[in-house]
Amino acid sequence: MKTKKLTWKHYVGIVIVAVLVIYCLLAVYNSKGFVQGTKINGIDVSGKTVQQATAIFQKKADDYNLTLKERKNQKEVIQSDQIKAKFEGAKNIQKIKNGQNAFLWIKGILGAEKYNHITMFSYDKTSFEEAYKKLGCFDKKHIVKRVDARPVYKDGKYVIQKEEKGTELNEARTLQQVTQAIKSGISTIDLEKAGCYYNPKYTSDSKKIKDLANKMNGILKGSITYEFGKQKVVLNKDIYNKWLKISKDGTSYSIDENAMENWVLKFMYKYNTQYGWHKFKTHDGRKKKIYGGTYGWRMNKDKELASVKKMLKEGTVETRQPYWREKGRVYDGINGDIGDTYVEVDIGAQTVYYYKKGKLKYTTSCVTGMMTAGRKTPEGVSYILYKQPKATLNGQGYSSPVQYWMPFNGNVGFHSAPWRSSFGGSEYISGGSHGCVNLPVSSAAALYKLVSKGDPVVTYY
């Protein structure tokens, strides 16, 4: 008898039958317990009977602890005796087994037989709440606030400061996740992975933060170098970066005009000399600090502010003097900004001295204002406002024509006083002028020839 040769179709049929047989045998095997790939609340119970699976969770209940994995590498444990966990999941385990079809065991291999958040335990809520409230992760003293990434000024430019994730928990979600873990019999919960933490809105990879850093770096171009006298003051990015303020939403910036104006005001206060203190060395070598008077240097605030704003806007770079509203003869010289050419009035000695280029050129006795309120000669550093050869001085109860008039502080000035027969001494105390410096006619004439408009006048007691 001739043997029939097998074709490929025969072989395919044989393979199919063999596979079906093997599949059925595995179905029979899986019918005895949970099908392969079965996981209940993360515990692999493949091939185990209901009784065996129940025993696993029963044992977990007997010594159940829940470990909380927190940020900053912290861990906390809720102990079993704190929550009094009890196993109550037998029915749920049986229900899962009843719902499995052994002939569909392939589902487990494909990952379809995973059962999460299955209630296994009950717990004492009062005991749990007491333990839960004591967790360190809720202690406000130790909570680290989350901080968005933001540009910060460092080494001449803005760099992005990495965000701080912090340890602020969403308390509602944390409670829900922790109680769910206990009910499910899960022994460890990672609060980070469970989404329990609040996170910064912007990270160092956020496009908005990168764009903001680029914009802020774009403004760091301009500078103003002030050079006056021996002084050199530089206003550059190392100073004005402090004026750039990031908005509350962290995506834009603005210039703090109050901070900018305060800088200008401090700059003016430090280097203005008009109406301020003046260092002065007297004719007899005494060192005095004299306050006040109209003489000196004073910056123009409005012009300086406008210039600074332009520099920030356009990135201009310039070297110059400040914009002066008032100028003295020198900024740094003998006697500071007073220089070496000036008129000195020693009221205590009732003597006037005129110095030119550091040399004493003339001296004379005088009579200053009477030592009563409203008539004292003002102390300070002023300057010759103008010179007038003839003038009539008018005031309350008097009108006096004078031949030489050299005002230096409003209506206070040097002038000839032909009506006086003596000068110097103590005449000024009870019989002094209304504030002016009275001079003999010849002395007034001599001083008139020597002084110039703008010469500093130093008066002191």
C-alpha cells in the first residue's frame, strides 16, 4: 500500500491541534487557582488558590505598617497599632476568582488581570486620624515652600535659578491616597508618584522663563560713568539690575521707578554740596565743618532721571559730569569745593579775610548782625551774587544809602557803613547790623575791587 505524502496544510493542522491541546491543558491548570498574571493590589497571586491568597493578605493585616515615601529623602511609618487594621477582603478575593475564566488565562499574560484599589482592610478611623495629624510632613515648621524657577542676576547676567519643588502637600489628595493604600493593604506609598505634592508652576525648562531671562539680559547694555573733580561714579548693570522686578505671575518684568529715583536721590545727596556740609580751614588753622548756605554744587534731578531712563531704554553708554543745576568754583580743592579763592568772615573775631589762590590779600575789621533773633548774620557758605557801586538798603525802620554793595545771601551782604565810627570788638553783640557785614568805607572799596561774582563767602561763629 502506498503511503500518502503529508502536505504543508497537514503540518499546519497538526500544529493547530497541538496548540489547542496545550492551551486547554493550561486552562485546566489555571482553573485550580488564579490565572497567570493575576495581581491584587500589586501582590502577585498567580496560581494561588483563594485560600492561599486570603492567607497572604490576612498575614499582612496582622503586622501591617504603611511607609510613606516623601520628598527630600524622608520616610515616615504609620504603625499597625496606630490604626488597628483588620482583614476584611475574603469576599473580594473570592469575587475576583469567580470572575475569572480559566479558558481566558491568556488575558493575564497580556496584563489584563490586575486588580487595584481592592478593599482588603478596615481600620479604626479615630486612631488613624490621631496618628495622621502627627505626621511630620504636615508640620508647618518643616514644610519647604515651593518656588518657581526665575531669572536671577549673577556675574553680570541673568541666569535661571532652578525651581524648588518644596514639600507642600495637597492635603485632600494625600488623605485620599493614604486611606486608599490602607484599605488596599499596600505597605508603601510614594507620595511623589501618587501626585500628592504641589509643584512649581514654572521650571528651569519652561519656555516663558527662558524667554524672560533673555529679555532681561537684553536690557543690561547701557551705563553712565560720572566724572567730576576727583570723583568717578559708575552706574551700570551691577546697580540697576536691582531695579528690574519680576511680575507676580513670573513671566514678565518691569523697572521699579521708585528704586531708580531713590538711587538718583542718594547719588545727589552724597555728592551735592549746596545747602550741605563744607569742610573749611580757618585763617588761624582751625578745622571746621560749616553747614548750609547757597554756595556749592547741586545736580538737576529731572535731567538725571531722564538720562537714566534713556540709558535703560536705548542701552546708551556715556562718560560725563552730572547735569548740574548749580555749580561751585571747584569740586575738589583746598577747603573742598570752596577752593583757594574766597572771603572768610570770622564773626567771633569780627574780621573779614580775602584769600586769592591760597594767599591772604586783604583783611579788615567789620560789624556783623546783632545777636538777636532775626538779625544775626547767617552762618554758612554762600557766594557773591553781584557787585553794585551804589545802592540804598531798605528794611523795617531804616533806609541806608551805601557806596559799595556786595550781596552774598539774599539781602545779606558786604557794604560800606559810613555811619559807624568803630568796627570790630563786641559792637555787633548789642549794636550790630540787621544781618549784613558792615565795613569801613575804605575797606569796602578795597574788597569791592578784589572780589568777583561767584566768589565763595564763608561765615561762621
